[in-house]
Amino acid sequence: MDKFEAALRILYLLASIDGEVNGAEVKIIMAYLKENQVEISFDHRSVIQNLLFMGKEKAKIELGTAAMYYKESSIPEERINLLDFAANLLAADGKFDLEEIRAFNILGEKWDIDIDEFMKNR
């Protein structure tokens, strides 16, 4: 796994934690991939296929693992950029599910970022 695969895992798991991934969420994930396409050296379809049928508890564990990998392989500005994508992803369907908020907070915990402060500044 590299940092871009970890980022894809993070975004997809956030999108799917409420039980569905809608078209608006897919657009945001694809925008992230397009923005970083020069750096991507993996098959995004294969990564998503591996995450498709993961239960919520396993998804939260995988999210934490991917978040730690991303933290170790990125700089703070990249983490903030990914949090922006993640926040847009959560807002894409027009509602904030409690599971989505909990998953988003995992990123803040793992990356030592105050999510309330982050959201206040957005």
C-alpha cells in the first residue's frame, strides 16, 4: 500500500460506512484520484472490490489502519487536503449519518487534528 491507496481506502470507507455509496460520493473519490493520477500506481477498482463487503466493525479497523499509514507517509498539508475531500464526501448526500461522523472523527484522532476546529474553519 502507498499513501494514495491509503487515501482511496479512507475515502471509500467513509463513503460506504452508512451502507451505500452514491453517485455524488463516487465523483468526489474520482476527483481525488484524478488530482493525483500521476502518483497512482495501483488498480483502484481492485482496491474498492476488496472493500465492498466489509462489515462496519472491520471497516472501522481498516479505516484506522489506512489513516495511520497515510499519516506516516504524508505531510500535514496533504492530510488537511484529504480531510477536505473527506468532509465534502460526507456532505455529498445531504445528510450526516452518525456512523460517518464517528468514522471522520477516527481520522482526527489518528492524525492529531481537532475535527471540531477543522470543521469550524471550513
